[in-house]
Amino acid sequence: MQCKKEGCEGKLKDGICQLCGVSAAALEEAEEYPGYPGYPGVPTRQSVTANMKQIMESQTPACKADLLEAAQKFESMVPDDFASWRMQANLLLTAIKQLELRQMEPDETTNLMGIPLTEVNLRHACEKALRNCAHFAQTFEDRVALIDEANSVRQVTWF
Amino acid sequence: MNRPKSPVKQLIRAALRDVTPIRLWVLFAAVGFGFTLFCVVSVITVRQHLHALKTVGSDAAPSVISAHRIKIGLAAMDGALADELMSVCGQRPARELNADFEKNRLDVCREIVSAAKNITYEKEQAPIENIQLALGQFLMQAQTARDLHQEGKDAEAVVAYRVAWSTLKDKILPSADDLNLANSNVLEETYGRERSASALSRGLVLVLGMVLICVLFYLHIYLSVHFHRRLNLPIIFSVVILAIFLRFLTSALGESSMGLTRAKEEAYNSVLALLDARASAYLADAALSRGLLDHENMQVNLTACKDSLDRIASFPDNVPGPVILYTAAKSLDAGRKPNLPNLTGALAQELGNVQFDGEKEGAIDSFETFLVYRDRCAQQRQLMTDGKDADALCLGLGFDPHGTNMAFGRFDDALVRTLRINNTELEQSVRKARRALQFLEPGSIILSILLVIATYLGLRPRIQEYQAESFLHRKNLRR
């Protein structure tokens, strides 16, 4: 199925355009509630998607500023579908990776989407994001894969 | 065109592809199956042990003992009757012998009832019926002989006695032997079979338990690695409880097995040897009395007496009895099994199987008193062969301190004392072995169910993570 967004020729998979990352439902909602305060709709999502693409596909690792910029854009967006949670999880995963590889220092005073920039907090938030993402998964296999990913990213605990 | 895949195929493919929730269910199924198998094998093993104990302690051994006691009672009745027919009617010895006959009759009747109440195997009923039927006949024939003796018709009394003896010899004693054989054969067979089978199933229980512990360990490691949670308390609980129960189960089964071996090898074999010795002693005593009473069949009876004595203990003429006694006592004092190649018979078996406190003294005393009794019998036989009937009668009847009756009494006392020690040990060993198995059967079932539930409780939260309706409400997402 073709994406309904103007000027986009991407194909939809699981209701999400593979080119622009906008979900069909979000487009419909944007048409229904144009300019609704607190509901940024398509333009915000496009911007976040572009940012994320840049971060994920860039040859050079993303710096703290890139992540914070993307996170700032996320803060104005209500994650209510698969793609939003996935993007949020990807952002957090990138941050965790940066911390693991020592490309970024942990900093409790800096917040990434309201989460202090420490590994424990990021892992917890990422696990939560992936579990929420699993809630929107279309197939059983996808859900299992997301929960497995959530468990693999979660902080090791005693119980 | 895509055909819809069947759910079973999907499930199998998912299981093979290591899809976590399916893998968790597969592991749970494996644990459940393992516990079911463990429970079944445990219950079967416990039942096998209980069956072997029941055979030795309740079914066969008491019947073997009853058969021997019937034989002993009958031989005592025969001896008392023969002695009574040689005594003067109305006098105290005759009255005492009559009372002795009556006492033994009551003992025999009680033992017949006891054997009948304990009929377990098909082959037991016919001998008991035969004993019961022929006993009435024997009692009537014995009374005829007694009446004729009281009327002063001693020659006719002896003829009547011969009829009574033939009933005893041809009908009752072989039936008592049949009853003994029916039970002792089953006992030996069951013991031999179930001893190896129970050892095998005990090993199987142990192996199954170990495998189950390994599976639970694997499950715990799998959960720990996949879910980043170090400990899963219900599964740790399952492993610990299973390990404790396995230890308890194998030690209880081992204890029961040891109890069974002790009951059979150490106590029952001694009881059997001592009962054989006692029955042979009574038969020898009765044969000696018959030899005195029935001159026509004297040689036959004296041979029967000698045969019976040989069944108790036999050794070559060139080896003196006291030497054997000394060798046996020395070995037993040193705590060794006596090496007596020259000695055969029931007492040789008993001397080779001395295990319990006081048994050594009893066995030595039995052999010592037997040697005395054997000498007195030989003395009396010699007198009878020489035609010195009055002297033989003096030695055989009454309570002359150097007579056969006194020697027989002392020998019988020693046998009874040793028998009592072994009988008590037999009962105690069986009771102890049974006590070790108490509650194991329901315990295995309850524990298996409990541990399957514990394993499920350990897996449930992890499985639920993959269910769309539950994971959003997970409490542990809170920090």
C-alpha cells in the first residue's frame, strides 16, 4: 500500500511508511484535528524521523547534542503508536550504546526526554519503551522479538 | 496462493526457532513430564519395597514359622503319646504326658488357624486342609491306642499307635512340609526378584531426580540469561526441595532395603535353621520313644532318630564334637564367621549366621547341649540295640539328669532362646524397614504436584510478559 502523504512515494508496512516513517493513522488524525495544541501531528513526526534517520545512519557517531535535539523534538510528541515508541527506544538504545562505548559521559543533570543520562535510567526507560512498542506490534513474532529486546536491554536485577 | 498454516505446525516451528514463550512452555512441559515420571517411579519403587517387606514379614515368613510349629507340635504329640503308652495308667507321669499331648494339640490347632488366616498363595490352602482333616483322624486313632492301653491291651495299643503314626507320617507331616515349601519358595523367589528390581528402580529414581535437577538448573540459567533476573525463587525452591527429598527418598529406600536384607538374610535364615533344628529334635525324640514302644519297628525308628539328629548337625566320626564347638566359639569370639567344613545341618547354618546380640551365646549353647543330647541318644540307641530295654527305658523316660529327656529339654531351651532373639530381630527389622517407607508414597505425589506448581509460578510472570493483555500492567516496570 502506498503512503498517503503528499510527495511521498514510500510503501506502508504495518501501517507505517517505510520512507517517511509516518503512520497512516497519524495522517488520518492530523486531517481530523488540524493544529490541535499538544498534538503535533505529521510535521513533528517528520522532523523527528528525519533527525533519527540522521542519527542512526550517520557514519560518525551521534554526539550528545544530536541526541538532545532529537529528544527535545520527541518531548513535543505523544507516542501513541508503534513507530513513535520504536523511535523513542532507538534513541534510548543509541544513548545507551554511547554510554557503553564511553563516547558520552553519564550526566545526572542532563535529561533525555526527562530521563537522567545514566545507564540504569536509560535502560529502564528503553525497556519500558520497547514493551510499549510491543503492545502495538502487529504479529506475535514481532511482539516476542520486542519483549526479548526489552529483556536484553533491561538492567540486570536480583529478582 | 498462500495457504493458511496450521496452528500445530506453527507451534512446532516456533518451538524449533527458539521463540521465547514457546520455549518456556516446552521447558515447563518437560519439567511437568519429568516430575510425573519421577512421581510414578518413586511410587512404584516404594510399593516394590513394601511388597517385598510384606512377603517376608507378613505373608510367607509367618506361614513358614506356623508350618514348622505345626510339625514341632505334632512330633511332640507323637512323642508324648508313645511315652504315655509306655507309662502306667493313672500315675503322675502318664497324666503329665497326657497333659503335654493336650497342650501340644492346642498349640497345633492354634497354628493351623494362624496359618489359615494368613493364606496368601494358592498352594497354601490344600496343605492346611489336609492337616486339618488328618489331624482329627490322628486324634481319634491316638485316643483308640490310649483306650486300649488303659484297658491293659498293650499289644493292641501298639498296633493302634502304629495306625496313628502312619496317619501322622503319611498325611500330616508331608502336608506341613508342603505348607512350609509353598511359602518358603515364594519368599525366596520374591526376595530374590524384588531385591534386584528394587535396587534397579532405586537407581532409576536417583537418576531421574538428578536429571530433573539438571533441567531445573538449565531453566533457571535460561531465565537468568534471557530475562536479566539473577534469581527465580520458585525454581530455586523447587531445586532445593527436590534435592532434599531425593536425598531423603534414596536414604529411606536404602534403609528399607537394608532392613529387608537384615530381616531375610540375618534373621529369617537363622529362624528357619533353628526351626528346622527344633522340628528335627522333636522328631528324633519321638522316634526314640517309638523305638522303645514298638519293638518290631525298632531299627526303623532308630534310623529315623539318627537321620533327624543328622539333619540338626552332622560331622564325621573322627572329628570330635567338642573340637568343632571350640573352633566355632573361638571364631565367634573373634567376631569372624566360623569356618566349619566338617559340620553340616541346621545348626551349622545357624553358627554361620550369628549376627545379633546374645545370638552367639545362644548358638554355642545350642550346639553344646545338642552334643550332650546326641550322646545320650547314642547311649540309649546302643542299649536298645543290645536288648537292654529296662536300662533304655530308664534313660528315655522320666527325668534322670543323665537321661535323654533332660538333655532334650536343655537343648530345646537353648534353641528357643536363640530363636526368640532372631524372631524379635526379624519383626523389628521388618517394622523398621516399613517405618522408613512410611509417608513416602503420598509424599512423592504431593511433592511432585507442589514442585510442578512452584515451577509454574516461577515461569508464569515470564510467560505473561509475552501476553498483550498483561504486560502493560506489569508492576516491575516501576522503579
